[in-house]
Amino acid sequence: MDPLTSVVCYIWSEIACAGGIGAGVASLAVILLGGAAILGKISWGTVLMVVFGIAIMFGSAMLAASFTGGVVPCGC
């Protein structure tokens, strides 16, 4: 594996698979966007799009495994 691929794999595993960094950023985004929607600064549709995007990002490994019949690919 070349250096660029290993860096990208490391970043992806930290964000989506480990749950630490990615879950913290996602939680903060949902909290801030929910507050902005309650105050009327953004629409609820924007909040829903972000929430669905987060769900797709975190569920993409399991979704890919279900389509291919393989294991959950969290490590590169």
C-alpha cells in the first residue's frame, strides 16, 4: 500500500469506524443545526439532509458489506 492510500485509510477509519472523532463531530453538528433550526436561522430540511448524510457516512461500511455479502470493511 502506498503512503497516500495508508493516510486516507487511517483518516477514514478514525472518522467512520472508530467512532471517536466522527461521532463527536456528527453530534456537535446535529446539536448546532438543531439549535439553528429552532431559532429559525435554517430550515428543517437542511437539518434532515445533514442527519441523513451522517447516517449514510456511518452506515456505508455495513451497507457495502450487505450488498457484497462480505464482512464490514473498517480496516484497509
